[in-house]
Amino acid sequence: MSASDDNNDIIDRAEDLYVARSVIAAKSTRRPLLAIADLVRFLTDLEVSLTPDQQAQLFTDRQLRDDFQRLKRSLSLFVMPAAAAASTDLLLNERNFPGAQVKITASRKPGHFYVTIALEEVDSSPALLVLESPAGDIARVALPEVDDRGTILILKDMGSPSDARLINLLRDPSTIGTFIR
């Protein structure tokens, strides 16, 4: 092997090391996909949503999931717990729990449903409802003002994918709902 072959081998090796170190440095300085600040914005601003990758990270990263649960608890007025195990095929049209009652009733117009939320305390007016399935599906809905009887009324159209998703999550007995102030 000549001196020029040795020199070329050294140059090739140096280039390989430079590329490897550059890749490692780029990965180590990369911002996490989902941060606590993103979760705060997600729970307080309907304009902010999670990407599919962020939602997947939320359900696979144990620490992030625990942080999300603590954050929800700190912002919540009350929680609609799961009514049954995820294996049941039962769909619910009514859920009763401490803080409120949720009813889903068909409208006269086909494919439309009313979601009625009757609050136990008129002055406990939530601004947002966050629904979560055990499978990792999350939906949020802004809640209108409470009327003087402590009732929130929402009309949903099953022709709208987001409305249908919300109704399906509300009917699923394994779904958990958090009412955010």
C-alpha cells in the first residue's frame, strides 16, 4: 500500500467520522416531539391540535402521559369516568357521574343529535370537554355557555366526521371525559 492509498484511507475515515458525529449531534439537539407547553396549549386552546405523531408519543411515553394526566386534573372541574370495560359492545346514550349528567338524543332531523349536559352546580361552567378512549383517540369540544338551569346544549351532525367522532366517543362506555374550566 502506498502513502497516497494510506492518505486516501485516512481522509475517507475522517469523512465517515465527521458525518457520524454530525448525525449524532443533530439528533441530540433536536427538540422533543411533544413538550409540556404543547399539552397546556392543547388543553386550553381549541386552535391547537396534536399531530398523529404527537398523539402517538403521548400514549407511548409513560412520563409524558403521567404529566398529561396531572395537567388535566389541575385544569378539570370534574371527570366523566369510564362506565364499563373496553370489551363491551354496549353503546350508551346517557352517562351519570359526580358533577353532571350527559344525554345524547336524536333530533327530528335524521343524522343529527343533541348532546345535553346537565350540571349539578350552575356556577361550575366548563369551557372545554376532552374525551379519551383507551385506544388513544382524543377529541375536544368547546362548550357553550350554561343556561340559567345549569344546562349545556350542543347539536351534532353525524355527517361531519368530527361530530360523529365526538358522538361515538361519548357513547363508548370506556371513554373518559374531562371537563376543563
